[in-house]
Amino acid sequence: MITEKDKVYLRMAIELAKQGVEEGQGGPFGCVIVKDGEVVGKGCNGVTSTNDPTAHAEVMAIRDACRRLGDYQLSGCDVYTSCEPCPMCLGALYWARPDRVVYAASRFEAAEAGFDDAFIYAEIGLPDEDRRIPFIHGVMDESGDVFLLWKEKGNKRLY
């Protein structure tokens, strides 16, 4: 259930999406991140203007909020996005660990506008050899050394 305050932030995210489209920044997606009633991060899709396929609204807003907060996690934050996050943004949001995510349009509405992520959801569960882009597991003895180094590191910050 969303509150009237949630609707205010969703409208801000939608306005960012609209502004991004009008300015030619990228697709119709916007996002704001709120902590203690204050917007601490915002972003709109900038994929085509930056030639960066990861420049989705949620990722841009996460980067902005984390920079402003001086932290790599969004504990105590709510994320408001103009559309249900794609699989990449969903993963980024789980890593960022906000308290909740509130979205306006569904992924099915996005698909009707030409942004269909269904194939990615399907690809995730496939074995490497059955994916559209081949994923090849290059087994290397040395790859385990980096994880051992991490496990033995005394002053690491877990995330």
C-alpha cells in the first residue's frame, strides 16, 4: 500500500523520466531515493546520451545517493522509480539494500513501449551453454587465490 507521501516521490520520479526524454538523455525512466524525508539521490535514464548501457535511472540514482551519503548501502532509504526495475537494476537495488522500492508503471507496461526484459529473466535461469550470449567458465587455479586473499584480509568491510 502506498501513501500520499509515496505518491509525491513517485511523481518526482515520473517527472525526471519525462524531463530525461524531453532532453534526449535516454529512455523514459526516472528514480529518486529518499532518506528521512529528504531526497538524497536522483537519476534518469542516460543510456543513449552517455553510451553507457548501465546508465539506468535506478543505477544513476543509487550512485548519486551513495556519493551524497558517503556509503555504499542505502539502509534507511526508500527508492521511488517511475517503472518496475529491470533485472540489472533489481540486482543493483538488492546490493544497495534500501528499506523498500516503490514503483509506478509495471514491467509489462514498459514492454508495451518497447522495453521488454522478459528475455533477460529467462536467460538468468539457463545453463551457460544455452544462453544467447555464450558464457564460458574458464577454470583457473589462480582465481581462488583472490578469494583466499579476501577471506584472510583483516580490515575488510563486508557488504
